[in-house]
Amino acid sequence: MARRLISSGSSFEAEFGYSRAVVEGDWVFVAGTTGYDYDKMELPDDVAAQCEQTFRNIIKALEDAGASLDDVVRVVYILPERDDWAKCTPITGRYFANVRPAATMLVAGLLDPRMKIEIEVTAKRRA
């Protein structure tokens, strides 16, 4: 099976040279994803709103790849502010309540100072 690239249509992908997701066999690798609403090219101010939009963006990428959140086996959360994690855990817990993938949370700066969370996932599509 050939490698398949998934695009969100974001101008960032062409500008920075990456894909929203890459499908390789049964594996789906979703790039670090932020809370941008790509239809409006807007970013909410609130970390919880960004977290919700980030999950909507990831779900769309997974669906385009023939997968879903139920297929996620690994997740990495990146937040510039450690204290914001407490505002995100109810959201992450809701989306991954049944899946419970292996997870890591990192505190690090993001490309745009308005970005408050970035999430990267790896999924394995099931037959």
C-alpha cells in the first residue's frame, strides 16, 4: 500500500512542508495539531476552546484517513503553560475515556504565542 498524505487545507502545510496526517499501511500519524479553525483561520483565546477545536481537527484528519479516535494508540500533548493542563484534562478525558492511549504531556513553547495547546496522535486502523 502506498503512502497517503492527508491535508487539512491549511496554508501552514505547504508553507512549512508537512502533512496534517500520513497514512502508512494501517498506521495513521497525525501531525501536531492546534486549535485553529481552518475554515475561518481563527484561533480562540481560551485554552479549553482551543483544546476542543484541536480535537475536531484531529477527528477530521483521522476520518480522512479512514480511522477514528478509537484507533488512537499514542498521544502527545504540548502546552506552553503547565497550569493550563488542568483546564484541558476534562476535555482529553472525555475524548479518550474509552480508548486510553499511551500519553505524554510536555511543557514547551509553540510557534505562535497565541497557541495554548498542540496535540499529536498516532493511530492504528483495525481491520
